[in-house]
Amino acid sequence: MELHQERSVVTVNYKWFTKNPFRSTYFACLAMAAEMSSGILAMMQVYKRRPKISMLVVKMEANFLKKATGRTYFTCEAGKDFERIVDDCIRMKEARTYIATAIGRNEQQERVAEFYITWSFMVK
């Protein structure tokens, strides 16, 4: 895993417990890595905020472009967007949603999957 203020990368390995009967990575494993790559950036923005902010995935869409048969790297570059959304949520005292994009690439840098995760933020 790689984590910066604006960007995160989460990997999922291709092993016996992530491999499906079709000799590729289970879609659920890919979805978890995609969610984590965006969620960790969102969590950085709500952690220890006052007032407290709740965050929740309310929708997820995905496009599978190529068989995931090796290590897959999910990158999300929404750190600044999450900061802006959480700031707006606090300032306006209204729920906000944001669609984060997590791109999965294989070791050859080919796109394997695209995930669009809709996060909801609300002042508690």
C-alpha cells in the first residue's frame, strides 16, 4: 500500500484465495481493493474532525476491462476532492456525496478495472 495526501495505491495479489474458477481474481477482491484505495483518502479527511463526520459507501459501479491474472494495483487520486467535500459538509451542515474513481492496473500498467465508488458524508 502507498498513501499520500492526494493519492493512494492498494494492491491485491493473485493467489489461491483470491483466484476464481475462471483463473482470474475474484471481482469481490478487486472491489475491496478499489474501495480501500478511495476509502483511506476519505478517512484521512474525517479523522478527528469536529464536528464528527460519518462516511458511507452508497453506490458502486465497475467496468472490467481485462482479466486480472497477476497483482492488481488500484490507484485513487481524490485526496483533494475529499478534503473539499468534507469541508463543504461541515460548513453547510448538509450531507454531501462524491464519486471517487479507482483504477486497477496490472503489472504491465494495462487497465484491468475501473471502479466508481459513491461516498456519502454527513455531520453527526
